[in-house]
Amino acid sequence: MSNPAEAPFSAAAQAILNDLEQHREKDIRWRDGKAFSLTYCASDDARNLSETAYRMFSHENALNVAAFPSLKKMQQEVLDFVMQLLEAPPTGAGFMTSGGTESLVLVVYGALQRAIALRGTERPQNQRFNVVLPSSAHAALEKGCTYFNVEARRVPVRADWRADEEAMIAACDDNTILVACSAPQYPQGVVDPLERIGAETLRRGIPFHVDACMGGMLLPFLAPSNVPWNFSVPGVTSMSVDLHKYGYTAKGSGVIVYANKELRQHQTFFTNNWLGGMYGSSGILGTKSGGPIASSWAMVQYFGVEGYRNLALTARKVALQIARHIDAIPELQMRAEPDTTLLCIGARNPESLSIFAVARELRGNGWYVDEQTPPDSMHLTVNVVHENRVDEFVADLVAAVKKAVNAEPNKDGGSAPLPYGSV
């Protein structure tokens, strides 16, 4: 088989490719290490391998892995690798997804279908089923609740931004079909406490999901022994991990793992109620490219456990370097000491400095950072691509703060943060 990366192009095709290169001239410079959001890059070699593996299987259809046993084999081997990192029980089972959003929407859907199956036709009288979430939990959980007409019952976090265990438990009732926490949560980068919640959900028979989309490929190598975060916590019934984040795979690569196949079966869909025969699907998508599966498999083979350990330790080192520089800038403060590699930065005195003005000064200098609220903050997702950019970034950050302090109020910063996701 020829390598797709070496396939020649006709003049017409090459002209189209040249146009595509021009189209992305104004995109964020993630390959250069100037983006602290949305993208992840371990090395040029790993990226080239990932992209080539993706192209090799981009037209294979993972809707039917019986027709493409290569995809079935690769998916299972990726799942086995991730389940080992999560300390899943021997009964663990899962599927690959397109990423964190699909994983979390499916967690809500599976919990709803399980509740209906256990209750039969019984539904809450004049009430809805509910999912209990800390206010820091990812928006995709709320998206799932909206899709399936389930109440998203948000619970305020503690002063340290972590889930309030007692308040979460108090928010549960007979109509609670799911409780979810994060490892770590995205906004401030801290791991929620799980043990007390897990014990209570286990006692009451409520599924307990841990969203490790950000931390699933980091915490196996970074988490202190006194920070339980995975299936080792009694009561945890499912976890989600994004491979296209700190697994450094091509986009569209996620994993959802359940403690057993009985829990997993509620996420699947089967029907023969049409003229086309039996139709089965593991997730929201029907037809889906085999590219993300192949990319994920290639990265797991390329890095292995020790490779991912080195990547995690490097990203953590870089994140802490930046955090210590931020501590030394009088006008800024860290919202929390990061548990992994996510940095949340605020203005020490918001009356004299708009953190959004700082973020936009950085963007004007080619850096891409997130803005979020409440409270008004700047967010950095640090990975290994930033290792050689720390000094440059810090110098530009100091300059951005100085310029923002001297700017006219609201002239450069505005009052509303730029969105993390957009349509």
C-alpha cells in the first residue's frame, strides 16, 4: 500500500491545496506554540504520524466495524490502554466517541435510559428527572440535559472552586438519575473531591460520572496518592477521556468507559423499525470516519505509558513555570493552584485592570488565550508545545499588563468575554 502522504497531486488539485493554505493564514498559530486553547501538539513527528494514520483510514466507516475489523481491533486496543490508566475494573467496557461533548451527552442519555428501564413506564409526577452537577462541570453535560429534557441541577462550588460534597448530596432526590464531577474541572483546573459523593451515590444506586476529558491522560502520572480521581473511588460508574487533548491524537477522538457492560448498554441504540433491517449505533453519530480511531491507535503505540508519562510531566513543569511567573506579576493572581496543566488567571484589582484587555493585547501579539467568567479570568491550557515559549510568553504578558493598565477604561478590553465555543 502506498503512503497517502506521498500521493502526487494534479495541477488542479495542487491549486486547491494552495488555496486551502491561504484560507488558514489567519488561523491561530498552534503549531508554533502560541495557542493556549483548543489545540495540542506533542512534536512534529507525532503530529505527522497522527495525520498520516488518520488519512489512511479517513474513508473507512466505523458505523459497521464488522465490515472493517481493523477498526474494531484498533478501537478495542485503545480502550484497553485507557481503561488501564483509569484503573477500570475487569468488567469495564466502553466505546470511542468523537470527544468530550459526545461523551457527556451520551452519559446523560444513558442515565436517562437506565432510569426509564428501572422504572418501566413510571415517570416523575409533574417533575423531571435531574442531573446533579457542580457549577464548574462542563457545559456539554448541560447540553445533554437540554437535549433530553432533563433538569441540570447546578450546585455552587466551594471557595476553592471544588465541588461541595455535602451540597451535591443534598441536591439529590428520588428523581436524580446522574451525579457528575470533574478531574479536573476546566475553568479553574482543580480536581473535585469524589469519595464522599461516590459513597452516597453507591448507597442510593445513582450513577456517578467523572469527567476526565482534560485529566485522563495526565492524572495517571501526576495525581498525588491522596487525590483519588478514577475508578478506584467506590461508586464511580463511568468516566470520559479525550484523546485529542493530552493524548495528542487528531481531533474527533474520545473515550467513554463504564464499570460494566450493563451500564454501557443504555447508551447504545438499536432498531429494526424501518425497511432497512437491524440498525445499531454506539453513539450519536452513525457514519463516522475511521480516521480518529487510527490516529488514536497510532499515538498509543507511539508513546505508550512511559511516553505519555514524560509528556504529562513536561506539560506540568511548563504550567508551573508559567504559574510562578504569574505570581510575580503584581497586577495578576492565580485563581487556584493548578492540579494539572490548566491555569486560571485574574486581575488582583479588577477596578484598575481588565483581564480581558490583557487577553486581547496578547491576542494582538499572536497569542491565543481563553476568556471566561464568572469571575472574569484568562485561561491557559498548557501542553508540551509551549515548553520553549515560556520566556517569550511571559515577556509579552508583562507588556500586555502594562499596556492594559494604562489603557482607557473599557477601550481595549470591553466587558464581555470572547466565547470558548461559537456557532
